[in-house]
Amino acid sequence: EPEVTQTPSHQVTQMGQEVILRCVPISNHLYFYWYRQILGQKVEFLVSFYNNEISEKSEIFDDQFSVERPDGSNFTLKIRSTKLEDSAMYFCASSGTGRNYEQYFGPGTRLTVT
Amino acid sequence: GENVEQHPSTLSVQEGDSAVIKCTYSDSASNYFPWYKQELGKGPQLIIDIRSNVGEKKDQRIAVTLNKTAKHFSLHITETQPEDSAVYFCAASPGDYTGRRALTFGSGTRLQVQP
């Protein structure tokens, strides 16, 4: 069964450093998403990406964040200058087009900012 | 924006009993409502979903009902088993062709099934 994969599973970084989280969406999906989940809290939407551009973003997704699809398989989330409050689980998800709204999530990357 | 409320926050049932989790939403533009199961250390797993043109959907022991007028939807798990123990999240989305597909999640329900 196709699945979304994410690397790394755990990333530790110092405040102010840049991090890149990587995702490989399901191969025939065309919508890609990033969500985050702070420990013990609800899952929050960050950004969606379709046709090589951002289609939606939340208030959390400020200028410190960017997304990119550098090739035909990877989808990345970059945080330019990490803050302590960026510590969270980051989930990538993907879905099809048309009325295929089902979003399938990866296992997540735990980001710890020290 | 959309706001999704979920109750209860924790639910403990005996194996074989039924479990019901309820959610309400605020945005009348929402018309896609998935449910996710999250096990410890894993990503959310889609278990069932419903669209606004349907009032109920079943898949084996799991069913979801939707009342669009009242803006609430519920997850029903029958004949619960210990492996059903997890955190369950409801979510809502406009799910439309303009590209608005962001999921707004509820706060989660920790279901514990006692053997």
C-alpha cells in the first residue's frame, strides 16, 4: 500500500538554525500539505501546495517558513531561523485531485529546538 | 475561520462495548469530515470520512453520522477491541475545487478499551 514517508524521524537543532524537513508524498498525488502538532495538542494546518505553488497557508506559516518541491518526488518544509516554539511534530500529507479529498499522513518528524 | 470542538477528551470503555465521539463545527462552508486514529509515536491514520451530501456511512465496526443542519458529526465504534485504543481526531474541511482543503482538527479523544 502506498504511503507518505518523512525524513528525518527526529531532528535536534539549536535556536536560530535553519532546518529542512523532507517528505515523499504518495506518487500519484498532486496536493501536498504540512501540519504540525505541539506535544499533547491538536494537529494544526500550516500550508498546502498544488501545481508548484502554495494554495493555502495558515497564520502560523509566516516568512520563516517556506516549502518547495525540488524534484518529482520530494516535498520539503524549511524553517529559516528556528525558535523554541517551533518544537513540535511535523506531519506531511498528500491527497489526490478532483473530489479525492482524502489526506494521507506520514509518520512525522519530531523537531526539537534547544 | 473554522472551529472544531470535540468531546469527550477521554473515553474508557469495556471491550465489546460501543464508543461514541462527537464533534461540532462552525463554518457552514465545510463539507468534508474525516476521522483519524493516531497511535503513540505515529502519524494520523484516516479511518473513515463523510461528505455533506451523505448522512451516515459505515465501514465494518465504524460508522460516522453527519447532521449538517446542527453542524455536528459523530464517530461510532461498535464491539470495541483493545487495539482500538488510541487518540481519535475529527476534522473538517471545505474540500472544494478552489483548492481550499485545509483540515481543521478537533482536540482529540483518548479512547481506552479495557480488556
